[in-house]
Amino acid sequence: MNVDVLLGLQWGDEGKGKIVDVLTPKYDIIARFQGGPNAGHTLEFEGIKHVLHTIPSGIFHPEVVNLVGNGVVIDPVIFKQELDKLAPYDVEYKSRLLISKKAHLILPTHKLLDAASEMAKGKNKIGSTLKGIGPTYMDKTGRNGLRVGDILSPNFQKKYDALVAKHKNILSHYDGFTYSLDELEGPWFEGIKTMKELEFVDSEIYIDEAIKTGKKVLAEGAQGTMLDIDFGTYPFVTSSNTITAGTCTGLGVPPTKVGKVIGIFKAYCTRVGSGPFPTELFDKDGEDMGREGHEFGATTGRPRRCGWIDLVQLRYSIMINGVTELCMMKGDVLSIFDEIKACTKYIIDGKEVNHFPFDLNDSEITPVYEKLPGWKKDLTQLESLEDAPDTFKAYVDYLEKQLNVPIRVVSVGPDRKQTLANS
């Protein structure tokens, strides 16, 4: 049995949480393989919206195990808040939520370092969510990190104090940056106490045994391909590998055990924070798109930048990830437009380019668009793709041909029920 992978193909916010929730009944284990509380996976069903940041999106299905893998970084404060929000819905999670001993912990001082670094960058800031993600991954690669398994060590406090002392020394070099650590540490240690009620596992061994016994595993990615530390729009990226390869390092899954790769994309494109965005719209179309799509970050609340779909970027993401099938999200949002545009190539410094370039930051990029007719009809009540307007079905067919990968699922609203199969 192989591990299927589900991940975002744009700059995040594609709707991964919803599709994981929809697909979960087909799996025995849902496993997050990277990222941290900078991710926000939104699920909506029975009229209630749920936003998860660290907990895998299969948590609302009582028969499924949810695993937080070693590639994830965990803030105990936010993790406890997520668990507390599950309480009103009687979600029994203690026997179904496992945490890798090798996952790294986000300390209060990691968040302070994040804030101090962004402050120092001024107008050159990268748009960090200020959740301490970058500094935590820096400590991980610098071999200074504190891991979940350390919580069980008799030397845990000593290890914590040593890392905090290092962070305080770094913070002392940021002129004008003030902070109060005491008020941050209380909730953090409360979060640690809550985490100790859960089972910590050697996740790579757990997954290996699950595969050998025929269990079905879905690896859930966070953020999006274009935020990958190696292959995204650097330096405006996250600090982990958001691509399929991140499944191998973030869960301990060998490449030979990767099965289907399910890529999620919006029918248009969005981005939160700073960084290049070739098809970004600065006109009324962009404003209308953002308003109709309720484009505000699930984690930060920041308004998302909006633009037409970018096929150059999507082809690149499909190639990097080895995508075998696609899910198109938010097709209903484009119902307000008479005409739809799709970017098929770029003009960079006067030359036509069909591939995604090394660097978008210092080049003059002009997207080249193809125009398609809109459908101007409400899609949110559809129960079958067969009943959709012909122009909408033509848009789906057009994208399939352009991307050369089948679109298996089309979403026309945030609820579980607003999910259409495309045979």
C-alpha cells in the first residue's frame, strides 16, 4: 500500500483542508508532513466553519487516525487552542491524534525572533505570519532545536532554558525591540501540559507499519508549492519543503511508497503577504474577485492579493510535484465575470517565456492571456457537474488540456456538499 499525497499548487490557501475532509473516509490515517501554525486549513460542514492550523484535517472523522509528522513545527499554545475549540463538538481526539517525537517545538522566543527580524527588515520584510516558523526551522537545521520527544526528558527544562538563553542573546542585538517573556511562557507551558496527554510516536516507524498492514495513508501538505523553500518564489517563501518530496522527509516515507499526488488549485490565483505575483490584478476585477471569494487569510486575516489563473506557474508546480490528478477550487467565484482570463506565457524583458523563471523579483514580467467566455450563473447549488453551464464545463476542459492532468474534483462552494466529481 502506498501513501497518497495532497498539496497546494499555488501560493497556499487553495482549499486543501476541505478536500482532505472530503477524501478522509477513503483513508485510515491523515498525516501532516510539514509547516506549522502559519497554515490555516478551513473545513465547513453542517453550517459550521472550522479552521485548523496544526491538527490534520481528518480530525472530524471518528474512525481515522490523525498524525502530526516530524516535518511539522508545533506551537503548544496554538495547539492547545485548537484542541479547546474541538470541545463543543465532542470530538474524541486523545486516541486518534498522534504526534511525532521528532517534530520541533516553537518556543515563545522563536516568535519574538520572528517579530524582531521582520521589524529590522523594514520595507524589505518578507511578509512573515510572525508565528515563529522561520526561527524554529533555523534552530532545527542549526541543530539547536527542541523536539516533542524532549518533553519526556528529565532534562527538558534545562534544554528549554539553554535555548531561551541563546535567543535572548540574539534579541539583545535588535535595537529598539522590547518584549516581556514572562507573560508568554505561562500559556506555553500550559500547552506543553496538554500535549503530554496525547501519544508521542516514532512516526516513521508508525507509518511504515501502517503501510505494511495495508492501511491507507493520506499525507496532507500545508501552504503551497510556490512557498517551497527550494522551488518557490524565494526569498518570499516559507521555511519548509511544501512539495511532494517533503512527504519523504516530513514523515519518513520512502519515495518508492508515494502513490497518487493530488494537486489543489483555485480557478483563479491568490497570494498573501509580499512577493512576486505575475497575474495580480490591481483593478476592479481584482477587488471583485477578492470580495466574492472572501479572500482573507485563515491564519492572519490579511486580505489576499487576487489575480487570474497562471498556467505557466501551475505547469511548473505539476512538474515539481509529479501531480497525477487535480482538484479545482472556487469555480463559483468566477461566476461574476462576463469573461475569464488565463495566463499561458510571460513576456520577460521583451522575450516570450513558457517556463517559470529562476527569479521573478528583478524582472519586468507581462502575463500573456487567453480569454474565455464566462458563465454568469450561480454554481453553488449544483449537485452534478453535468448540470453546470456549458461555458463552465468548457473552462474545466480547457484547463485539463493546458495542464495535461485530469481534474477529478471541482468545488463550487465551501461546504462538503458543494464538491462535484468529474469523471
